[in-house]
Amino acid sequence: MADPTIELKVLDERLHEWGLPKYQTALSAGIDLHACLAEPLQLAPQAPAVLIPSGIAVLMNDPHMVGFLLARSGLGHRKGLILGQSVGTIDADYANEIFISAWLRTPPGSEPLTINPGDRIAQLVFVPIYRPSFEIVSEFSSATERGLGGFGSTGI
């Protein structure tokens, strides 16, 4: 099966200098997104999340695809920069600019983090989606090994 093609609209011309979104290696799962800021932005630890423009819009227009906006693992682990909502969902019919909800998870009193225009601060991963229909039932047609077991039911 061939990889699908989606449309990408460049909304900030500086991306042509900084580098258009691309896979950084042959096996990268996502494309890095740049902070399209007018000036450096300082994030304080535990302050409210800030929306940062990515300078791009995409159009998947396919009901079997979604884009997930994720933190870059190195920035999240080493610097504490994560997404304000953990994972951002870009629906296949959303065609406006993608904004990155950035939040600094480090403890109060820690050093702030400065995000500069052009910094790569998040990644966008495209994932296939199932869109099942639903059949309303009063009982499930089969049982599972786990059954109704909830949190912690499978042990530590």
C-alpha cells in the first residue's frame, strides 16, 4: 500500500529558510513543527499553556486518517516542554493553521524556557483511523479473559 499524499499549505514564509516540515530520518514517525513566533517567548514553569503558531495548515480530507500533535521527546525529557493537552488531534477535515499548545512542566521555581522563532518544538504524526459503525446490544456476543476487570485488574 502506498503512503497517502496530503496537502500542506505554508502560512509563514520563514519556513522556507528554517526548513519545511519533513521527516528528519528515513524511519522518523513524525514531522517536526517550528515555532513561528515574531519574537522569543519565555515559558515559566507551571504557567498556563500558550498557543504557538506552526506556520502550516494541512488537509488530509480522508476519514481514515488523523494527525496527532505530540511533544518532541528530547525537549519533553530534558527541558520539560510538553503539550498543554498532552496530545493534540488534527481531524482530517480541519484546514486551518495548526497551533501548538506549549506548557512547561518543570516545578515552580525552575528556570524558564525560551522558545525562539524557528525552534522545532513539536511533531505531527499521521495515523490511520477506523470508523466503525455501532450495533446497540443488551449483552456482548462473546466474553474476554479480562471481562469487567478495571484499573489494576491485571496486576503490577
